[in-house]
Amino acid sequence: MMEPLSESKEEFNAKMQQGIDDMKAGRVTPLKEAFAEIKAQFA
């Protein structure tokens, strides 16, 4: 089950920026692998 957002706006923005930086640097999870992980969590 997902938890409600508990971080501040600044913490949220920092996490989002880290994700953007990771994508730009090629540090990503392949799409098929990402969906397999999500599916496994909800199966």
C-alpha cells in the first residue's frame, strides 16, 4: 500500500531533481524491468 506524501515541498523537489539528473546521466531502470517490479508488488 502506498503511503501519503510526508516530505516537505523542498524535499520532494530535491527527489524529483535527483530523478531528472539520473535520467540525463543514463542511470535508469529498463521499462520492462520497472513494470515487472511494479506488477510483482501488486500481484
